Amino acid sequence: MRWISTTLCLLALGGAVSAGEPASLTYVVGSGYILRQGDLGVAIDALVARGVSEETRARMARAEAPFDVDLVLVTHSDWDHFDAGTASQNLSANPHAVLVGPADVVLAVRAAAPALAPTRCIVASPGPDSSQRIEGAGFTVEVFSLPHPSGNPENVGYRLTLPGLVLVHAGDLDVTTAARDFARTGLDRVTADVAIVPYYFFALFPGDVASCPSRLYVPTHAGRGELSLACRLARSTPYKILCFSRRLESAELPATPKE
């Protein structure tokens, strides 16, 4: 597997992180989360328009806590993972934040906010058998091609490496080919501390979940009223599970064990 390297400078964001700082994960809705460690905030599939209250949507648009992030990662353009209006408003209100997403995501954000500097929207462009590597101030983002179950839109997965923490978000991967896709991209070669994967993966192919090795799994993609079901299905497997019971709930994340 070869690497595609992209340098992303976040030094001006106050986003540098260092070892020993605690990390937390906040559940937003659907497959959306906010990751924080030190001064760094990362939104993953968290800037949407539907499924959240008007108050939460307004906080997203104004880049108010917890949506005052440095980095916005989008796995794909489905409405339950991304809204161009919300994302563009957040970036406009937070002039140092940077977005990474597939080409259709970036095009939609630029169309909604043409005044945004082009350098603030980075196209996620991993190859089928190669990853894209983005370097930040004290952290690394690796982008992987993980096809959507329907074939479209383009879906990518992210592996975010912070000091003492490795987190994977797989987006809407095709669970019928997930084991092969994890092997093809190399996601099966590094054990994460936290892996966020669709909850139905645990029900349909529980043995294949281990092909994305992690010390802790978060079942995601739960619709309205499905959080308890997602948790129950995931906890019926032998994996260690972190469940969220309500929106905007936060949990501290375990650090990578020292060798």
C-alpha cells in the first residue's frame, strides 16, 4: 500500500495537542461525533440540518460549543452525515477551521460559501488500494476508500492519530465487503483505540468486526429511537462497547496503552 501525502498546517488554529491530555467523544446525531483533545476539536459527520433541534442547528451554524472545532471531517454526502449549508455556515463563523471530504462534499461547500479560501476545503482522494495522509499540528489524518453499500455517493473512512489515541470512523461502509475493504486499505494492520462502525455490522457480520481491530467500538448510524437497539446488538458480541444514550452526551476515551 502506498501513501499519498498532503500537508495540512493547523499551527495557527491553536489546535496542537500533546501526549497526556485527556480525549473525549461527544455524540451529536446519527453518525456524527465531536472529538476533543487539548485545544484540538474535530467534527466527524456532525454538521447536519435534519434530526437535530433548532437550538443545536443554530449552534452548529454559529460554531458555538461543542461545534467550535478546528477540523471538519465528512465521510460522504448523504443528508444524515452532511449538510452543505450547515457546514459552510460553521466554516464561515469559524475562520480557521478546515474541512476534509470527498469531491462532491467540497464542491457543495464551496458553492454554498464561495468566499471561503480554497485551502480551507481539502478533497479526500485516497486510491482504491492506497491512503491519503494529512499532517496536522501534533496529529495525523489518514483517509481510506471504503465503498458505500449502494455504490454512491463516494464514502471514505478516517483514521485519526493523536498523542495517545487512535480513532477510526468508517462512515457508511458496505458491511458485506468490509473485511476485504479493511484488508485492501490496510485498516486491519493497526489496532485503534476507538472504532466507530455501523451498529448493524455487529448483528449481520459480528466476526468481521474484528477486521477493523480496536480496543473499543462505538456502534453508530442509529436513527431516531434506535440508540438502545444499537447498543443492545453491539453488546451481544464479545467486543468492548461504548454506547451513547442521548444526543450531545460525552464520554472520556481511553488512551493507547504504553508499551
